[in-house]
Amino acid sequence: MKVFEDTLKCALLHSFKLLGYRDRSEKEMCDKLARKGFSAHVVAEAVAYLKEKGFVDDTKLAAMLEKDAAERRYFGGRGVRAYLQKRGIPAVIIASVVDGREESVDMARALIEKNMKTLGTCDRETIKRRLWSALARKGFSVDTIHKAMKSYTPEEDCANENW
């Protein structure tokens, strides 16, 4: 027995509750409503209404997530692309947002500095290997990693003397 009615009104109320937590892509909203038990017809109507009124906008969300991924999460180009795919952004929109983007060596250096705090007792080769791996996992290209590693020089007051 359903605890709720399978109506557009109920689906929209649930959608607004979900949007109160964070912005959602069209795919995420469809998945959440379907998982809640709404019929495909009601889900389609609700998402169409949300898109029409501007509550669900994959292009705007992609731009916001790209900025967050690059600046706060320290993702490189491949990392940003994967992050957007995971959030259900269509490939066409991802391409329009990510393709014009340059990978920042400064962002890679910032990630290196952040990781250096935990590598204090390691030898030089271990530090380089771990930093390279961390940058690669974040989606930076080999060229960007190489430039960042080459240009990074720890501050004199850095606790790590093994660099």
C-alpha cells in the first residue's frame, strides 16, 4: 500500500523538498522521484514543470559544479568531467562546459602543498610518487602534473626536509 498519492502535486512537493537540500540535475531528479515510487508519467510531468520554471537547469548546474570541482575539490580536467558525469549531466553539456577550460598548474601546486602536510617523514622518492598519484587520481593530465611537480619548491619553513 502506498503512503502517498501518485500525483503531480505530490511529486512536485517531494521535488521541492529535494531541491531544498541542493540543486539536482534532470537525471538525478528523475531517479529520486522514481525511487520514491512515482510513476514514469508523473515523474516526466514533474521534471518538465521543474525545467520549465527553471528549478532544474543542467547547464547552470554544470557551470556551478565545474567551478566547485576545480576550485574547492582540486580536480583536473578528467576529474571535473567524471564529477559532472556522476551527477547526471548530459555529455553535450559537459563538453560545452569543460572543453574550453584550461587545467591550472597553480591548482595542482595547491594540491601538492595541501598533501605535503601529511608527507613529513617520507623520503624524496616516496613523496614524489604519492604526490604524482594524488594528482592523477584528481584527474590532472600528465603534462600538468609534470609542470606542477617541476615548479613546486617547498617553503623554507616547511617541516619536510626530504624534498
